[in-house]
Amino acid sequence: MRISCPCCGPRDRREFTYYGAADYLNRPALDADASAWDDYLHLRDNPAGETRDLWYHDPCGTWVAVTRDTVTHAVIAAEAVA
């Protein structure tokens, strides 16, 4: 699989580190109860089809939100995360 880094162009997937679903950035509030934190840390969807994931491009240090299809492994879009 090839991912297009917004800074470096198309690169091999092995240059990136996968960090999970892009909604991973939606953390519970610091004062949220233990159940909310448990859900956030341990419960993950495993969808078949289009997803939006967070990847880190190791060589240039860019965070990239990648929209891809988990069935075909096709990368639909990749954009820098501000």
C-alpha cells in the first residue's frame, strides 16, 4: 500500500506508523468517568469498507489523516493534520 504524504509525495506504507482511527483525537475530558476512558482506550471498531485513520510519516514527522478502504486497501485521500 502506498500513502501520499502531503510533504513528500507517494511513499511506501512502511515509512508510516499507524495510530488508529482519526477520531482517536476525540479524547474524553480529563474529569470523565472511568467507563468513558475504558471505552476510549479499549473499544475499537473494525469496519469493512471506508475508514479515516491517523498515520505518522516517520521520515518527515508529518501527521496524516488517511481515508482508505479496508477491503481493497485502496487509499482514497491523505491530508496533513494540523
